[in-house]
Amino acid sequence: MRELYGMKRSEFCEHFGIPLRSLQHWEIGDRKPAPFLIFLIRKVYDLEQENKYLQECIDTLDRQNDELKALIKSQADTQ
């Protein structure tokens, strides 16, 4: 899962609050994470991706709004 997210071990552990030793055990197959933990990690990751997308939409709308304001101002100045 960590590799799918493109994260280093230390990043993954810090981000999700998982001890490094636990992650190492999971990755070598000594232990398995609890199913609810896998579910929660996926949900957090999905929500973060959705948040990034929504923030990009907001940024785009803000830029477009600024461009429209400038256009309206320039039109008003020419009249």
C-alpha cells in the first residue's frame, strides 16, 4: 500500500501515525495489519486526494474570478 501511494517508509509512518517497526513487519510478511486499519488508511488517503482535487478547483475558480474582475474593470475604464 505504501508503495502505491509513492511514499517512503518514514513518510508513510509519520503521515499515518504507524510505528516503523510495525510497517516493516507488514512488508516482510511477519504480521498483517488489522483490516480496519487498512480501511482507515485507504479512506484517509482517498479523502486527501479528493481534498487536493477540490483545492485545485477552488484555485482555478479564483484565477478565473480575478481574470473576470480585471476584464470588467478594463471594460468600465474604456467607457
